[in-house]
Amino acid sequence: MLESRLKQIYVQDKKTSGFLACSSDLVNSTQYKRDYPDLWPDRIVHFLMYTKYALRTVGFDFIKFIGDEVMLFLPFGEEVDKASVALESTDSSSLESPGTSRRSIAFNPTLGGGAHPTSSPHRIKVKMTLGEVTNAKVFNPYYDGTYDLIGKDVDRIARIKEMGHEDLVIVDEGFYRALSENGPAFAEALAELRWRQKFKGIDEEVRFYGKPLR
């Protein structure tokens, strides 16, 4: 009875598809927190809010903050051009140039030729994951106007996100195919790092691709 009631309250019958983006993280955040306890909260908030609004400029809906990570979702319309959406998403987030992203430079002045040495323990590095979600269930917590997503595609993207490291963008097979439709150069941009892996709780082997941000 309780389980049935919870489903009525929180989980809609509606399903949605789109691109999911997970952006993190503040590398050496623990060290920074130890060295600069008064500055650390502002640093976290700055990173989270900047990342949130950077992706919202190309249509991503904010979903939630998870520690030093931001999760956003770009729902597909009825006649969506996935190739164009993928290109616009990467242009405004992670793959806009051969070397760095705007967000990396904004938070890590060493990448933009700033004065801080690359050995600084307080450099912020970006780890970006982009994947395609198909028919995920929509979850509305507490009737507050926000929503979240539930489904195997969300789980899969979360799994490959954990495989990444700082200064790296990872995309899943669906996002890779959409981006590749823009021409061979875009496929080649993500040809440097390729993985095939079996994850716990996911039946099929998962393919995903990566590109260093530097």
C-alpha cells in the first residue's frame, strides 16, 4: 500500500528522451577545504552555479547538484535534430577547441596562460560526461516544480561517469553517433580514447568514448 502511494505521488507515467550531462569535479577540493576553510564554500558554489548556467544556455534543464557535480538534461522535441543538438552541446561545454573548454579556463587560469603554476594543489579540473537517455521515467520530488529521471540509461551514464578522470570528456554510444553525423572530424575527435566494458547491473557491454580537454 505504501509503495503504491509513493508511486502515485512521486513518479509520473510520463517518459522522456534527451541528452544527459554530468559535470564535475573540483580536483583537490579536500586539500583546498583544509587550507582555505573560509573560501572553500564560495569556491564550491561558484563552480556549481557557473557550470549550471553554462549548460542552460544551450537548453539543458537543471536537475540537481550532487556534491561538487551538476546534473542537467536536454529533452528532445518531437522533431529533434540530434546531430545539431549534440554539436551545440559540445560547442558550449567541452569540445569547442582542440585544447581546452571555456569552463576549464574560467576555473583554471593555468590553462589560459595565468600566473598560477600547473603544480598548484588548488587547480580546478573538469570531468564531463554526456549520454543519450531514451524513455526515462520522470520523477517529481515534493511537487516543487523540479524533476529527476529514473531508468537504465541514467544508470548507464552514471556508471561510465565514474570511469573518467579530470580534464576529460566522456560520451556514450548514443551521443557519439549523434555527434558523428556532423562529419568525420567529429568522430575522429573522440577516437583517441575508446572503451568497452561490462558494468554491474547492466546486461549488455557498454561502449563509450573519451577526449582529453588539454
